[in-house]
Amino acid sequence: MTGAAGHLDAVGALMRRALNELLRVPGAAIPGVLAPSLFMLGLTGVFGELTELQGFDTDSFLSFILPVSLVQGATFAGAATGVNLARDIEIGWFDRLLAAPVPRPALLAGIVLSASLRSLLPITGVLVLGLALGANWPGIDGLLVAVGLGFAFASVAASWTVGLALRFKTQAAAPLMQASMFVAVLFTTSYAPQEVLTGWLATVARYNPVTRVVEGVRQGFVGEVTWSETWPALAVLVVLLALMVAFALRGLRHAGD
Amino acid sequence: MRRASAGQNLPVVGALARRSIVQTFRRPQFLAPILLFPTLLLAINTGGAGRAVDLPAFPEVGGFLDFQLAASTLQATMLAAVSGGVALALDFELGFNDRLLAAPIPRWVMIVGRLAGTAIMGVVAAVWFLAIGLIFGAEIVGGPAGALVVIALSALAAAAFGGLGAALAVRSGQASVVQGTFPLAFVILFLSSAFFPQELMQEPAATAAAYNPLSFIVEGLREPVLYGVSGEAILHGLGGVAIVGIVGVTLTALAMRARLRAA
Amino acid sequence: MAAIETNALERSFDELRAVAGIDMAVAEGEIYAFLGPNGAGKTTTVRMLTTLLRPTAGTARVAGHDVVGDPGAVRRQIGVALQEAALDPLMTGAELVRLQATLHGIARAEGRWKAAALLERVGLSDASSRRIGTYSGGMRRRLDLAAALVHEPRVLFLDEPTTGLDPASRQAIWDEVRNLNAGGTTVFLTTQYLEEADQLADRVGIIDEGLMRVEGTPGALKAQVGSPHLELSLADGGAERAEPVLARFGEVQPPRDGVVQVGLARGAAEIATVVLALDDAGLTVESLELVQPTLDDVFLAETGRHLEGADEGEDDSADPEPEAAGADARS
């Protein structure tokens, strides 16, 4: 089957295979949900008193950190996609897909969309846990914004790590994928508002585009959802997605080099 | 033919330890978690929560970085232990351990060799974070003696945690199972006074930290940097290591016995 | 003293009797081949003899020591090259052989030059400082062999040493095995290849479904199932006229498609006489072929199945789906 319909089929099939791993392997989903949840709880238990410092606009550290964990969960799902692809390339499975008459964009779309779908699991897990433990209710608008931005960021993470996997073609690149995501999300106003950050991190957070995404997700949990906080996050996501998708597509097109 | 006597086990332990370290440095995905992630976390904790020293109840310290070094060192040794466990499990999966089992060496040498390698990674971790601390402005109040205490305790802690990793590797024989405990290494540290003074933590983490052996190990690693060498802190540190070590050794011995009996 | 001795050796895995009671005795200095299809119990037997697996019944002694009662003594005397090749892809070839030397209590300096000598011997000197992960299948087997020899074992166990190798690599391994044996090493090898058993072994034990079916020298085993026969095709439809001539030499099969068969008890030695007799009778031989019984014929006689045919049918043809091992990224 050729043409758009056939491509959609291919995209769907690839998404289904990626989701199979989640559905058919018991416990496969657990680390992805557990890690950010535990990080959220752990950081709250350890650094909860930071809200006493001047500059925090909330006295609930849990509400402050929950959005970070949400974004983390989304990026773990994205990074996992890249790591899995590196494994698939190493064992030769990916050759099967490359040799098939599926256009490269469709191939990428299938992989990235499945990552985004996967990210809904940790996003939901973190939200449910955080709210159950007393985080501020973000309102429906805050919730939608948070989930939407998280979902989109998962696509960014997936595209980036897919590009890395295609570049390096080995699972040894996994730390690079994980560390880059770690840095991207945490070298922001993750632990504290901009005013409370010190030294080099204050500077990095100010210029890190992901800070806008974290702030966008955080809005409802520490205050009101406003367009002025939302549009920068959207803009960053659009730009990052375009860049990362281009990076990944380039990798796909040169996969045989 | 040579008989393997007690004296001749030492070279075998050494050779296996050497292999363990070489493996770690030749696999980026093993080395990175041990040094890279704790370093990144140190950077974030220091930059993000550094103002915590302004909190009234925060103890007198040279700086938040000085306070955090022990946590990073301990985290690195725990991750080194998990890495060692993954490598040991891979040896089972790939059949490399058959080579060792068919050789005239006592069974315990296989494990001790691996743990010796992990202990050396503990030394590497301690030296790494002490160096980073010094470069970024921390002060080791205990001087060279303090540094030595930190390095020695880190090596022992690495070996003790290595025992836990080895137990899981021997029991499961699967690298993916041991790999799955990486997040645990992060989490368990949150339930201790590694990152923040126990008095300033929130419940229930604060209570957990009060009884967590890791808090004692952290104390042993932290005192020489913040306040100088203290016998009490060293004892606490050794006590924490002993608790972890005993659990690890027991579980490893049981797992080994089960595996060899099943063979 | 036998180098290897087993008595009703057995190994079960839950319901499955992988080895169902094997008696054998391998003499010192012998090359003994254990021949059988996949799943016959060859590897299980080797693992018991090399102390990696505990027998569930029966006994085994290697180099005079009980594998269960005194495994340490057994391990000191044996060299082992297993099917999975127990190699670490991150180590270099030299590092592996040196490690093996250390495992056997050989001092560092001695281990170094022994490793170098052995790697030279198996043709891996140039590759010795490269990581094993870059080695071809043939190179890995040669390396495994070198490692197994570093402590000059009395008994060498080779589990399917040439499976998956190209003919040149296979020949190289065979030559090395012959050299070792010439030096006095007892070699116990398992194989699924007839030619390997035929070429190398002093004696062959044929195993199927966990049991020893038959044992003996290759020649004796083959003689049991028949003698060689000569297939002749003759010019000008002379096949029928050849029958009475050939009947003087052995049993004649009726001609088919112009080809006539005669059994020759003394094999090739009689060919010239047969051809001369046909020539005297005015018959011209266009082509002839001496067909020997094979160990496959022996296997067929014992089990009713072909040895090599059974293997071909079990080939994995398609790429399998990789296991969905849930190998998610973990930080």
C-alpha cells in the first residue's frame, strides 16, 4: 500500500510495536513512573524547608517541584525511546525498518508519537501522586497546560535522543542521552525561583529555554495560568521541536552512511 | 600443576579487580552514572538549593558545596556498586563466569575480586569529588588526614554496597534486573541526611534519615571536610558501612550457595 | 588410568532427562569425539565433566579425580573451550589469556610470555592487543583454545570447536588439535559434524537423546553398517553385461540408469582389478566412484534418523523479533 494512507498505516504499526514493549513486558512501565515520582517525593522531603527562603511564592515545595517531576517523567519517556532505538540499531532490528519502503518522516513520526503517548503514563502518575499528597490543585486550565506542555516536551526529548541514537549507533551513547536531558530539565528554575538561585546556575537558568517550559507547566500549581507565562513555553517547544525533528530526520536520511 | 593456595588467591583477586576497573572505564554507560550524574546533581543541588545555608537552623558550614560533597561521594560509590553488579550479572549472562567456575579458584575469589574493583572505584569517586570541591572553593578542614579518612571510608562503603549489587547479580543472573536498581540508589539517599541536615528535613523523610545507616556513613564522610577528623564520626561511618556490609555479604553468600546448588 | 571415566552419568532438568545414563572411558592421549545432533546431551555432558554442572546420578572421574568429590583437582588438570566461548568483548586477546594464566596460579611474568607464545601459535599475535569484540568467529575460537592451553592441561575439553567456522578456520583448529594430541594431551570434543569426528577422533561416541548409542573407532563403526561399494557407469549400455563380471568381486546391485553397483570388501584396493576384469571382457568404464559408509549411516542404523539432515531442518531462517525486554532508560 503506498500513498498517504499507507504511510499512516506504517506510522500506526510502528507506534503499536513501541507500545507493545510497554504492554507485553510486565513492569516495563514502572521505572518510568517510579523514578520521577520518587525524585519528587525525595526532593520534597529533603529540600522542603527551602520555601522558608524569601523569593518563593508558595509554601508548598511539593507544588513547586511537582511540575519539574512531570517534565522529568516526560523526558525519561523520550530518552528511553532513544536508548531503545540505539539497542535496536545495535542488534540489527532497525535495518528491517530502514529497508522497508516507509518514508523517513513517517518512520520518525511513529517513533516520536509513541514516545509522547508513553509519556502520559509518568505524567499521570506524578500528577496523581502529587495531588494525593497535597499539592495545590492547578485548576483545569493549569492541568491541561501542564499535560499538554509535558506531552510536547516528550516529543522534543524523543527526537533529540533518536538523533543521537542514529548518530552513534550504540547503547554506549545512553549516558549522553540521559545526561543531556537531566541537564536540560534541572539546569532551570527547577529547585527554586530565579531570584533564589545563586551563581552560575542563576545565569544558566535565565538563558536555558527549558526554563520557560518548566515555568509554563508550573503556573497553575503556584498561581494563575496566564498567557504571558504560556506563550513563551509554546514558542520554545515549537522551536525546539523543529530543531530536534530536523536533527533526527537528518540522522535517518544518513542512516546508511 | 600448581595448587591454588591462600597466598596465590591474592593475585587472582588482583587480576579480577583490575578487569573490573578496566571494564568500567571501557564502557561509557558504566562510567558515566558513577561520576557524571552525581557531579551534575552536585552542581544542581549547590546552585539550586545553595541559599539554604541562610536558613536559621542550618548548621555552621564553610559553604553549601562543602556540605554536599559527602552526598555526591556516597552517591557515586552506590552507583559504582550497582555498575559492578550489572557487570557481574553480564558475566553470568554472557557465560564469562563459566571460565572462572572451571578454574581452580575458590568461589569467593570471584566475588571478592569484583568487590575489590568496586572499592577502588570508591577511591576514584572520593578523589574526584574532593578535587571538584577544592577547585570550586570548598575547604577540607581536616586537611590531608581528613582527605585520607574520606577516601578510606569511601572505599569501604563501595565494597559494602558492592556486596548488595553482587547479591542481586548472583541471584538473578540478569543485567537488566540489577540495572533496575539505579533509581533506588538515588531514592534511598533522599531518605538520609546526605543532601540536607536531618533537623531541617520534612517528615517522614526526617525520621527515616535518623535511622538510615547511610546517614551515619555520610556523617563519616562529611565531618573531615566540614569540621576536621573526629573519632566519633569515623566510628559512625564504619558502623553504617558494617551494617550494609554484613547484609551484603550474607545475601551474596546465600545467593551463591543457591546458584551453585542448582548447577 | 583412564583420562575420563563415567559410570551411568545422568543429568535431569525437572522433567527433562538431558543425559540419561552414560558409560564411557577415554584413554590418556586419546582424541575422543562425542557426535550427535542438537539437543542430544553433548554440552550437558561436557559441563558435568568440567565441573560446571552437577550430575543428578552416576559418577564421573577426570584425570583421576571425582568431578563432584574433588572438583578443584579436576579444574587444575583440565582446559576448557566452551560453545559460548566465555569471552569478554571488552578485553583484548592478550588480557584474556593472561587472566587465564593468573586463574591457574601462573606468575605474572611467566603468564605474559606464555600468553604471547600461545597467541603466536594460534596465529593471533597481530590481533592480541585488539578488543575481542572486534574478532571474527574463527579468531574467537582460536583465542579460546589458546586460553585453554595456558596451563598445559592434561585433558582438553572442546565443545563444538568449529561450529559456524569457515573451512579454512576449521582446518586450522583441526591442525592445532592434532598437534596438541601429538604432545600427549587427551582431547574430548563434541561435534555435530561427521567429517570432524571422522578426521580427528581416535574413537567416536554417538549420542542421541541423552544416551550413548554406539562407540568405537570411526573405521570400525562404519564397517559395522556395511562395506564400500563401487558405482560404475559403462559405455554402450554395457551395464547388463558387466553384472556377471562384477559378481566375482562382491554383491552386485541391478543396474539403474546405466549405473551398476558392486560391493568391495577391500575398498579402493580392488578398483584396479575390477577395471582390468571389465576391460578384459571388452567393457569400457566411463566413470566410477567409490562410496564409503559414513558415520551418518551409522547414526541412521542406530536411530533411524539422519544426523546432518536433522540439523538442517532446525535452522533459524527468519530474523527473530528482538525480545521486548523493557530496557527503558534508567538514570
